[in-house]
Amino acid sequence: MGSILSKAYTIKIQNFEGPFDLLFHLIEKDKIDIYDIPINEVADQYMDYLFRMHELDMDIASEFLVMAATLLHIKSRLLLPEPQSDIEDEIDPREELILKLVEYKRYKEFAGVLKQRENIGEKYFYKEPENIDIKYENETIKLSYDELSGLYTSLLERNRRKTNKNVENITQILKTEKVSLRGKIREVIRTLLNKSFFKFSELFSPKTKSRLEIATGFLAILELTKLRKTTIAQQRQFSDIVIYKCKEARPEDFDDDKIANKS
């Protein structure tokens, strides 16, 4: 027979694996806030449980008795008046116990998740991979010229039937318009080199530009405004946007390569 200490890892006392398991059970049973534990009530329930134990193995129950002593110590500190002190924020005697209970709760929940995964895994059976020997045999096929020509013609006809007649139209639909922000920034810069302002609809008109070009052009103007090279104005909602060259901007500031690299 093994010693009592060797069994301490597996033996449960009345369905509780340790003092924190019992204490956590009492807190959950009465739906107590773990951050505001009524020590008087919990300590009394804990002691009642220990007294109801019929057969105590002292080596195993020592942990429960240590917890009981801890609860009674905290209870006495809360009942006895504290000496007056200049320190406003007094340490709650329950703080250390609460932190340990929170940590125990976290491990208990994680253990429950692992147990659930174990139960799910027990329903699956896995087969170890095995090597399968496949023997390849080279077979020589003799074909006449007419047979080979007939097979080739059959393959061409089969491939022709698989070809979509609308493939050219599909290719046209799949073509994507390539519009870059850097290119639109350069286009705006070149316009402002010749004039101090311009209207957005003049440069990016729906009649001459696609929706993608108009959207990219608007982003280019916002980027230049962020770099303090331009300012924008709009008289009223949905009216045309006017883009002005900043007064403090110098000609060398409109080097499109430098601005494009910054963006």
C-alpha cells in the first residue's frame, strides 16, 4: 500500500479536491460576489463543513485546516476595531484571499475547457498512416498512323466543344482599369503649375473620366491638401469643388516626383 502522502494527489475529500475548491463551492452556492466576500458567513459555513466530516485523514485535511485558520484570522481582523491611523487607504484583509480565488477560478474554467475537449476527443479514432507499395508497370501500346491520327482529331474536337464561344466577351469584362494615386497627383500638380486654381469638374469630368479616375483624383487632392500644397473650397452642399494652390507654396514645392514619393 502506498503512503498517505502519495495518495494526497488523487484522493478527494467529500468531492472537493482542496480548500480552494470547497471555498469556491460555498461562494458559488450562495451566488456571492467574489470581490466582496462576506467573510463572517463564509467562514461559518466552512467551519460547519469541516465539523461534519466523519473520517479525517490529518495529512490530507491539513490544507483545509490552514484555510479555516486563514478565514478565522480575516474574520477577527474585520470584527476587531483597527487602531486609528493617518493612512486613508487601508488594506482590505480579504485582498490576498480574493486574488487567490480569482486565479483559482481562472484555472478551474480553463480546466473545464480542457475536460470538454478531452470528452470530444474520446469520440474520435485515428488510424496511423501506413506505407502502400504501388507497383508501376510500363506498358507499350502499339498504334497505327490512322489510329493515332484519329485520336488526335478526336481530342481537338473535344477541346473545341469545351471552348466557350463568349470567351472574348468575358476577357473584356475581366479587364481592370489601372489608375494609380501617384499618377493623379502628378496630373493635379501639372494643372496647378499653369493656373492658381481650377474646378474639380474641369479636370475630372464624368464625361471624360471613369468613376475610378474621379475617385482616385479626389483622393489625390485630399493628399495634396494634407501636404499643405493645396486648399479646397465648396460654396454649398453638392456644389462644385474648387482647388486652390497654397499662397506660401513655391514652384519647387510642386516637384511631382517628391510629392508622389511622400504619398
